Amino acid sequence: MAHEAHADAVHAHWDTSIWPFVISFGILGLGVAFTFQFVYHSSFAAIIALGLGLPLILGGIAGWTSEAMGKGEGLSFASMGWFILAEAMIFLSCFAAYWAARLNAPDWPPAGSIELPKLIPVIMTITLVSSSLTIHKAEQYLHAGNRSGFVNWLLLTIVLGLAFLGMSGFEWAHLIGEGFTIKTNIFGTVFYSVTGLHGSHVLVGLAIFIAGLFPAIKGNLSPGFWRTAGLYWHFVDIIWFFVVSQVYFW
Amino acid sequence: MHKQRKLWAGFAALTGAGSAMAEKYIPTTDRVVDPAAGWDRLWGIVLEDITLLGIAFALLCAWLIWTYRRHPGNPESNPPVLSMGAVLGWSVIPAFIFMADDFYIAANGWNLWNMQREVPADRLEVKLESGMYSWDYTYPNGVQTQNELKVPAGKPVLLRMTSRDTIHNHYLPDFRIKEDSMPGRVTYLWFYPKKPGQHLVTCNEYCGVNHSYMSGKVIVLPPQEYQAWYVQEGDKLKKAAAPAEAAPAGAAPAAPADKAARSPDQNQKPV
Amino acid sequence: MSLKEWVFTTDHKRVGVLYLIGSVAAFIVAGIMALLMRVELTTLGPTLTANPTTYNVWLYAHGAVILLGFQIPALTGFAANYAIPLMIGAKDVAFPRVNAFSVWLFYMGVILALLTFVMPDPPDVLWTGYPPYSTITSGNTAFYTLTVLLIGFASIIAGVNFLTTIAYMRAPGMTWNKLNIFVWGTAGSFVMQLIYVPVLGTAVLLISFDKYLGTSFFDPTNGGDVLTYQNLFWFYSHPAVYVIFVPFFAIIMEIFATFAKNPIFNYKVAVYGGIWGIVLVSGEVWIHHLYVTGMPDWLRIGQMVTTLLISVPVGLMTISLIGTLYKGSITFESPMVYALGTFFLFLIGGLTGIPLAVTSLTVNLGETYYVVGHFHYVMALTGTLSIFAGVYYWFPKITGKMCNETWAKLGFLLNFIGANMIFWRMMEVGVREGLPRRYYDWAQFPQVADDQMFMTIGSVILALGFAITVLNWVFGAISGKKAGDNPWGSQSLEWTTVSPPPHGNWPTPPVVSEDWSPYAYGKRA
Ligand code: HEA
Ligand code: HEA
Ligand code: CUA
Ligand SMILES: [Cu+2]
């Protein structure tokens, strides 16, 4: 969520921003790329669409952040609660599909599954929880007006997030190497979909951090933005507990 | 070989995964009623009910429009001030009336529902597998028919249904009943053919290009005629199977084994 | 006034108008698909096309585009955007850029949906997209799922935006009980969107996974379950009908209040019992779309009761609606004519939902033309015509001009006649013959030939009415008479600013007093 509120004075002109428009076209590009790749089996066209879409999205996000950063009035934090409600429903629906399959299965795990490693998820959990603590710490520095402290702890958070994704990727590579893929059976389906969905949220969280990092380094600090970003990050962290307990240790 | 294993896994899923949530057992009763007649009766009741409500509200609204239109005698509105009692009265009383009506309809609906779901013990059981685009019936003695369900008059018929591809819906307009058939689950419906005659079977769930052409017939025969047909077809089947039995073991028995694995009536284990 | 200021606008009113243009365009496309279907159904066997898939693609486009591209965006996009900030006395929404983002995402979704007509293998999964068909068809299911995802995402961010706006940006003095009923209705509808849209999004996402990545969520041969999809789908798509219903009903209530010059009858009960009652129950009735799929009996019976109980909050809102006429002084300008006519259509539509709610009746009625008749009455007619009532109502505010009254009423008359010709007959055919819906051809039902012809004639009359309406707006916007700031004499805040309102809405932000009310009418006021 970007954060901003209406300008204070009544303008004779009409406010405009090209970034929402640009990002939307980028997203359309992603959709078109998906159809070219998977429906029309034309990787060439897909790459072109992707090549148009991704820069539009990234450029749009950069433009949007630099345009809006610092103009917020703190409503973004309140609205993040609503957004999190929606996000939570996405995970709930995925888990519902998982429970429906699992509770009706004659035996579990279904044939073809392999034993999931138990150590990596524990390390991953520790990493993610620490990153929640570090972003909290960063926010405290922000409130105290200590910019370099804030930036350092933010960087540490980003590193932890990246480490988490790295471990997840490593684990995926390992499992796929052993022949356990998303197509293997319903458990593979669920495992990769749910961890992938969660991973994509970690990615979005990191993207938000990085988008705010550069203005922050330049000295453009917006407490509203960081409070909101932090809230989102904590949410992603909490969801991970459900993923771990439902998928790895049940 | 690999493909076959997958097929068997599929059957395992059909019987195992499917049955857990599908009808594990079918409620059986000694009473024989005709749900189709019950349907007509309930439809009449509910239709009267909603017509009355509709007319009442429409008339009330029309009266208000007419009475309170702006005319020389009524140049300005004069909104009522609702007392606390009026507020409650205008919400609690209608709410109770609506609820009473709802429960009345629900009770009648549930009653009919029980008739539709409890199958008479004395019945003919036929298995149905639907596919794009046909209805394939299998009788207890193994006789198979396609798109034509022959049944005796005066005996309730139970269908246990599944599908080999997409979702279909076995709809019998004359018997006021339908139920989906789908892969991985077993569903059932029953109907009560009283008199000899022909009835339409039509597919009522979008299942693909030729959905609108997926139809069949229920042919209700006089009991003796049906019995004759049934025995005769059964004999044909036996004759066809006999040479196969004589043949080297292994190849032929696979078919009956396959049947057994999918038989619905063993220990109430559905298809 | 430059094009750039429109396309890149972040102003809620212009975003609202963009939503209106996009959704009316979607309505016309989907409506033309409906006409093609009607013509195809007129004669036995092939009429326009000999290929059933072509018909199925029309049906897909009709259902999906009209719901995702017209009804929901017209209500929670256009009407909410235009009216809410003005009604609560705010200068804009909480996040104007997010608002612009949501309208453009919506346009991208519509563009994807329209690509259906130019790309090979168009989607033929109908608006419900049930697997296994949607995962095995050679049609382009991806267009379906991506359209849903884009427009769904647009509604989620719009919901976040508007709930924040309503909660924090009301004018000083604007307490909860002074809000317009439309603001309440839209708030309820956005709460439902936030809870349920993600479920739909997940359902179609998993369809794409199954079809394109080889997962087996809905594949019973590999441990999945086909009904999981249907449960997820209807867990959203039933509440979706109330996402549509609550705001459009609230628009009718606004119009009743303005033209009867009366406050909403029993306002608090309509808000807390009616709107929020519906929101509360909306999530517990989805099984009524799965009555014939072999769900466990206790669910089918339990949700029959909850479905029937929906008539209680809806009935309370109905009483508030017609109670608003009591002791009023009613005038009959075009918005009021639409609103009044719509009420009768709603009675038919809502009450014909009652038999469908009864599980044991649905085993015959379900998936027949009876259902098609029911939902066209309640959604295609009540919904569309109340949206149009709203457009006529706010038209002077939006453009500063008036529409032609005579053409407006003529359009409505044609709509009313044509609509009843088609959809009443549909219900009859459904009950009398059990004619199933989603049939390219009715070869098994030769006896309905006359009915089909009759319905097609009705649909032409209906379409004529809509064409008149749309043209009337276009001419009104170009060359209508000048309207004052408050042509209908309404008390609500949106009429206190000039027409059309400037960016920022008011030169000085409004403050409302203790005894102000959006419905302060009549001798007491
Ligand atoms: C805006 C859209 C809208 C609205 C508001 C409704 C409202 C209702 N609908 Fe409808 N419905 C649809 C859109 C809508 N529906 C659509 C699109 C489908 C088909 C989807 C598809 O398959 O493609 C559908 C299908 C559908 C089905 C499934 C049929 C099937 O597929 O087999 C059912 C079953 O219960 C149902 C019931 C109801 C009920 C009980 C209401 C109630 O909310 C109605 C309540 C209103 C009243 C009752 C009238 C006013 C009240 C009074 C006058 C008070 C007194 C009344 C009583 C005490 C009864 N609807
Ligand atoms: C709000 C929703 C909505 C609306 C408004 C409509 C409107 C119409 N619908 Fe629709 N319909 C649905 C929602 C809606 N429908 C849904 C959800 C389904 C189920 C889909 C499924 O099964 O998957 C369905 C299915 C459906 C069927 C069932 C097909 C089948 O099951 O095989 C039929 C059949 O006749 C039909 C007909 C019509 C007709 C004739 C109209 C008419 O009202 C349309 C009239 C409108 C127009 C013709 C456009 C008019 C405008 C112009 C002509 C403007 C001219 C242009 C300028 C002046 C610039 N509809
Ligand atoms: Cu089989 Cu439709
Ligand atoms: Cu519903």
C-alpha cells in the first residue's frame, strides 16, 4: 500500500500521477506473458511481453515511491489492517483446499512423497522471527531519530529475508532433485504452492523495504510508511508459523 | 505398465478418497412414497406463499405511491417521528413474521428432502457412469446399456453415479429429480416410476461442447416385460463370457475383477 | 481540460467517471453477446453458428464480463467513487493514487477479457469455471483466471481504500448515524469484498496451477477433489450477489428519500439489521449453489435454513424502503421512475429465490431456466436498472447538465416490458418443462419453440430500451440543459457543492452541525 492523503489546499488544477497507469500496463504484460508461455507455447512472445511488463512495473514502483514518499498522514497503517484481512483469506483458502484433500485421503502422505527435512524449516523459522525483531528495532531507531541506526537494522532485516528465501530455494532444489515435484501428488502440489505463495509474500515485503531504502538513505524518512511496511512484515512472519506447522510438522 | 499403475491409483482415489465424503451409506426405509408428487405439492405451497407476499408488498407500495404523490393537497412531506416502540415494532414484528414463514417453508422442505433421500428397501439398483457424452448404466447382473435405462413399473430405482471425465448431471424432469455425477465421488438419486412409459434424461451440468446433446431415456416397462428383457440380456452376457472362461486364465477374469473392485453394492462401499 | 488530466487523474470523481465509461462499455459488449445467444436460441438447431463452442464462448463472455466488468465495477467502482467522498464531506479518498491504480487494473482486466474475441482458442469455461472441464478444455482458461485476478485485485485495493476513507475522512461532525445509507451499503459491500474476493482469487489461481503447472488440487486421480473448487468459488460468488445487491438497493433508497422528500424509514434498523445482517449471513449460504452436487446432507439442510433467513434482513430493508414513501410528497422524475419500477422487479426476483433456497425444490429447479429467470430479475434487471437510476440521479452533478426526461422514461418503459417478456417466460419454461440452462440447442425440448421466439422478441425490445438510455446520456452530456447545483432538492452533502464539483470538492471543507442530517426533509426540518 502506498501511503499518502489528499493535498491540503483546493487546487485549481487536477492532480495526476502517471505511475498507477504505468504499473497497470506492466501487470497486463505479465498476464499476457503467462498466456503466451503456457497457452500458446510461444516463449519468444512471452519473453517480449515480460520484457515490456517488468520494467514498467519496476519503473512504476520507483516513480510512485519517490513521488509519494513522505506525504503520508498515517492512514496507511490503519488501512494495512484491511489488506491483511484479505491476505489472510488467501492463505486460509489454500489451507482449506489442503485440509479437504488431506482429511479425505485414504492414507497420508500419499504415495510418492518423500520425508521432508526437519532442520531447515527450523532454521528458516528462526531467521524469519529474527527479521521481525530487527525491523522492530529499526523502527525504534527511526522514532528516536537515528537514521543510520535505522538504515543498518533495515539492511540486516533485508539480509535475513534474503537468507530465508535462499534457504527456501535451496530446499526446493534439493527436493526437486530427489524427484519430489509439484506434480508428484497432492502433497507436492500443496507443499510447493503454499511455500511458494508464502515466499512470494516475503519477496513483496522485501520489495517494499528496498523501494523505501533508497529514499531513506537519501534522508527521506516517513514513519507512516515504515510502520506499515513493518506491520506487513510481521504478518508474513506469522503466516509462516501456519505454513511450518501445517505443511512440515503435521 | 506405468500408465496402468496410475489408473489403479485413480481407482483407489475413487473408492477411498471419494467415499470418505461421498455417500458412505444410503438411508433406507420401508415406506414407499413418491417424491415427485411431494415436489408438486410443495411447489404449490411455496408458490402460493411467495405470490401472497409479493402481492401484499406490491399493493402496499402502489397504495403508498398513489396516496403520497405530490398533489395540491400534499405539497410537502410530513415524515413520521418513530418512537422507540415504533422502531422496535417495525423491526421485531416483521422479523418474526418473516422468520415464521421461513421456518414453515424450511420444515416442509426438510420433510420432502427426507423422502427424496431415503430410498425404499425394495428397489432396483443400477450403477451409472457418465462421460462425455453418454450415460452408461450397469445392472446388478452385469448387463450394460447406454443412454437407455429400462426399468420395471412400480419399483423404485436407485442410481449410484460417478463420472469418468467432467461433471455431469443426471436430470429427470418428469421425476423432478437431479444430481451431479463427478469423478472421484459417488452420488445417488432415486425415483419412482409408477406406470409404463418413456421419460427424458438430460444433462444438467455444463460438461463440454456437446453438453446440450447429452440426453437419454428412461423406459418404464411392465414388470413382466422388463423381467424378460433383463433375463435375456443377462443370458447373452453369460454366453459371451463362457468361452472366455474356458480360455487361459489371466486375461479374461480381469474384467470381472475390475467390476468387483468398482462394485457399489459390496458392504455399501460405493463404486 | 486535457486528456492527460483524465487518463492520469487521481481525483475520485474522474476515477469514478472512468469506471462508469469502462463498465458501460463492458455492459454493451456483454449485452450484445446476450443478443447473439438469444438469436441462436430462437430456432431449433444451428441459427447463427453451427459450432456449440462459439455459443459457449458467448455465454462465457456474457456472464463473466457482465459481472466482473459491469455490475461490480459500476457499483463499487463508479457509484462508490463518485458519491462517497462527496457524501461524507471529504476532499478525496484516502489514497488517490491507489484509487487510480484500481481503475486501471480494472481496465486491464477488461482488456484481457476482450482479447477473448481476437485470440485463438477463446475460453469456454462459463463464468463459473468448474474443473475438471476448465482444466482439460483446449480453450484458454488463462484468460478467465487472469481476468478474475486482475479485477479481483482492483476490488481489494479499492476496498482497503474506501473503508479507510469512510472510517477516517468524514467531515467534522459527521457521526456514524448521519451517514447516507449508500455509504453504509458500500461499506458493507467492501467488507464482503475484502473477505471473499481473495477466496475466489485463490480458487482460480489453483485452476491455473492445475491446468498449466500440473498440480492436482482438483484432480481426483491424484488426490485432489473437484468439489473443493466449487466450494471456494461459491464461498465468494454467493456473497458477490450481495456485494451487488446491498449498494444497488441503497441507491434505490437514496432516490426514494430524495423524491419522496422523506428520511429513510427506520434508518438504524435498515443499517444495522438490514445491511450488516446481510453481511453477517452472506458467508453461510454458499451451499445453496451446491445442492445437487452430493454435499453432506447436514450442510444442504443447514444452509437451506440460513438461505431462507436472508429474507429477514432483506425484508427489513424492504420495509425501510417502502416506508420511506409514507407521508412523503412524491414526484416522478426519471430517477424515481427507475427506482419505483425496479422495486417491483426486485420483489419478483427476490421472492423467486425462495423456492431455490429450498433444497428439495432445487433438485428439480436447479440449473434450469427457472434459475436464469430468477437471477436476471434480481441482478440483470434490478441491479442494472438501479445502477441506471443512480446514473440519472447523479448525472446533473457529474456533468452539470440534465438528461432528456421523455427519452429516459421511454427507455425505462421498453426495459420494463422487454425484461418481463424474457425473464418471466424463462421461469415458466424452467418450471413447466425443466429446460436446462447453458444449452446451445434445445433439441430435446421441441415444445418450447414459441417461448424461445417470444423471449427473443422481448430481448430486442429490452436492448432498444438500453440503447435509448445510453444515447440519452451521451446527448445529455454533450447538449443537455444546464442543471443547477441541486436540481432534485436533496439534503445530502453531495448536492451542496457546485455541479460539476472542482478538484477538492468544496472551496472550504464542510462541517456538519449537530442537527444536520442527509435526510432532513419535510415540515419538521
Ligand atoms: C444480485 C444478485 C442476487 C440476489 C440479490 C439474489 C438473492 C437471492 N437468491 Fe439468487 N442467484 C443469483 C443472484 C442473486 N440472487 C445468481 C447470479 C444466481 C445464479 C448463479 C449461477 O449459477 O450462475 C443465483 C442463484 C440462486 C440459487 C441457486 C440456484 C441453483 O443454481 O440451483 C439460489 C438457491 O438458493 C438462490 C437464492 C436466492 C435467495 C434466497 C435470495 C435472497 O437474497 C432474496 C431475498 C429477497 C426477498 C425474499 C424478497 C424481499 C423480502 C420480503 C418481501 C420479505 C418477506 C419474504 C419472506 C419471508 C420470504 N439464488
Ligand atoms: C447483471 C447481469 C446480467 C445482465 C444485465 C444480463 C442481461 C441479459 N441476459 Fe444474461 N446472464 C447473466 C447475467 C446478466 N445477463 C449471467 C450471470 C448468466 C449466466 C452465465 C452462465 O451460465 O455462465 C446469464 C445467462 C443468460 C442466458 C442463459 C444462456 C444459457 O444458459 O444458455 C440468457 C439467455 O437468454 C441471457 C440473456 C440475457 C439478455 C437477453 C440480457 C439483456 O438484458 C441484455 C440487454 C443489453 C444489451 C443488448 C446491450 C444494450 C446496449 C446497446 C445495444 C447499446 C447500443 C450502443 C450504443 C448506443 C453506443 N443471459
Ligand atoms: Cu454432460 Cu452436460
Ligand atoms: Cu447464492
